[in-house]
Amino acid sequence: MGILGSILGKRDNGMPYRTVDGGHPAPYPDMTDEQLYNYEMAFNVPRRTFDRPPTPAPAPGQAQPAARGGRQEPSLATDGMATEQAVEAPPAAAPRQMEDEQESEERRFDAPRYTARAQTGAADASTLARTMVNPALPSRTPAPPLDFSRPVRMITTRQPVEIITTRARHPVYKVHGYIGDDDVVTVFTSDGRLSENGLPYLENVPEMERLYLNIYLNRDGISTDRFVVTQHPTREAADAEAEANAQKGKGDRIKCVDVELDL
């Protein structure tokens, strides 16, 4: 093993250690031939005991095979002649290579994993297509029952849906209708779902909320706003507020505007 092996392979009392399975000189006690081979490969020992990975130690009761790649001891064959046996085997990976492979395997589980998990069982093609265009999915919060006597629309896109029938012959998809300007009918369940176990995609169009806005000139010299706006639920309430402000000297109303909000 050279100078390094002679230094590392002896105890303080000058006696060398031996491997437990092959009896080869070793730098540390209780080493196996395989550990010795890995040690010499890792520290690049000039004169190595093995040029190939040695054969692992056999189980108790089995015959001792010859160490691969090392110096072979003569053994008696069945005909009484001394022979040497050499078993060819592919070279094992160096310790550093094995560590790199193990580190790579561990890092593989740290990588982000993206799984396309179905949210509600079987989803049809139209559901997936509209979800890709409009990624905002409807809420799972239980919605009020649909009233098909009133206008309905899509929850995701707010497109109006023209209902053709709510009594189709299909046992599940009873509601048929046109979405927006589509010329192909889309089928729904009675509660507005695109698939039997999916999320609801239909809702009643909310009624328009009307507000009346009074607009005044802003007389506050500190504020940068030019106008002051107040809101009222009815035109009568807006007129009464404007008249009260005029009597208090807060200024005349410039205009009353009514607006409709689709919430």
C-alpha cells in the first residue's frame, strides 16, 4: 500500500490491522474488503489492494469465494491441483459517485410537483374549456335554488343563458340552453351544473339596484375634490335632501343622477 498504507495500516504498537473477511492489511480495525476498496478509491491510494470491487463476504455455512481483483490464494480443486479463480464483474461506482446519486434521488422528492387533481369527479369538455378561458371557478358555497321563470346567466362569465327547456328527457341533464351567442345547445342539471357531481355554473340574474345621486359643488377649501356626491334610495329622498341642504345654506344641488347597478 506504499508509504501512506504503511503509516495508516499500523497501530501504535506497530502491528497492522487486517480486514475481517479477507485478511488484507487495513488502516482501521474491523474493516471488510469492500470497505477497504472504497477507502482506497476515496483517498486515491497509489498501490491498491484491489483493482476491482471485492466479492462480499458469504453467509455463514457457505463456501468462501475468492476475492475479485485482488491477489488470489491457491486453493485445492477437486482433482487435488492448486488453481486460482478469478471472477469478472463490472466495476462498482466510486463512493463519491454513489453519494451524488443518492443526493440526486433525495432532491427529486424536493422538486415541486404539480398534479391536475379533478375538483368534482368527472368534468366534461365544455367545463374544462370555459374554465381555461375564465379561470375563476364558481364558489362551493351553496347557492339559492334556480328560478327558471327569471333570467339566468353563467356564474363565471356572466353571459346570459337562453333556456330552451327544463324538462328534457335525459335523466340527469334536464336543462338545455344557449350560452351567449352560441349556436350549440349546452346541457345542465336541474341545479345548473355542467356535470352531475360538478360545481353549479348557472345563477339567476340579480335584479338591478337603482340609486339616486345628488351632486353639489364642494365648498370646502381644504379638499381637492371639486364636487360632493350623496346617494339616496329613491328620487323623493334625493329631492328632500337637496331641499334641506338649500335651506341650511349648504348650496344648491347641481344635478340628480339615477344609476342602475348590476351587483
